[in-house]
Amino acid sequence: MAQTAMTIRMDNDLKVQFDKLCDEFGMSTNTAFNIFARTVVRNRRIPFIIEAPTKDEVISKGKDAFDRIRAMALRGELPNLTLDEINEEIRLAREGK
């Protein structure tokens, strides 16, 4: 069977961790990716769930958050957050946490 090369870009820290784990499994990173690819082709699906909230769910969560913050503002209970803290809250909300 003919072989071909493939380039994958990933975070350097993730690569180091993945290489180490593959080594603990007694296989190369290349072997691990081949196992993944063969499993996907054989089963015709990704072997784990990948999902995202629907647009309506995101809008609903956003409205709920706005209503909670508005109520806090009306009661004079708004927290004093930095821009970094606000961005972290937004990131967590997008991840559904």
C-alpha cells in the first residue's frame, strides 16, 4: 500500500503531552493518528461526541445573563470586574460552564 505524508498543526505543549502519552502506550504518534483514521473510516464516524449549542440556546443564555446583570444593577450589586475578568466570563458562558 502506498504511503503519504501529512502535516498537522497543533499547540506545542499539546504535542509534547500527546507524544509522551503515546510513548507510555508503547506506540508512536504516527501510529496513534493512523489508529484514529482507521477507526473513523471503519465506523464512518468520529469516535467521540462533538457538539455545539444551538443558536436559540445561545441567545436564551445570553438573555438570561443580561436579565440577571440588569437586576443586579438595579439593586446596586454589580461586581467590579476587570476587562480580563469580563472576557473570562464570556468565554465560560460560550463553553456552557
